[in-house]
Amino acid sequence: MQVPGGSALDTGPGVAEANLKKVCEHFFTTRSERATKAWGLSIVQRVVEERGSRVTIDSKLGRGSEGRIVFPATREQLHIA
């Protein structure tokens, strides 16, 4: 079982489907200028996965994106007999 941990929404331009699987890779960016090192999501994903959780990202061009962290849960944590 898994429980949602939290989410972040934005109303930016969104991410093209072809790039969606790449957004957590080190140095991935679609920006022409390389002013940023693009490490943010790759670090988040690594830390989250090291703790047995996962990151999911959904996006639609022109509508923005939503990133979620999902934590594993035991039956006891959910108070299920």
C-alpha cells in the first residue's frame, strides 16, 4: 500500500510527453541557456527513492505540471486489521 505524501503544482507551460521521463535526470533541461545545473529533481528523486518512496510527475502542455511524493505504508500505519 502507498499513501500520498504531498504534491507541488504549477501553471507553467508544462512538459512535452517526450521529455517527461527525462525530467529527473542530472543536467536535463530544455532551456537554451545553461545557467542552471538542473540537479533539483534528480536529487529529490534520489533522496525519496533511498527512503523507499517514489516521485511521480504528470504534465500537460499548456496546463502545467504536478509532482507527487508517494510513501509506502503498512497496514498498521493505516490502522487496518
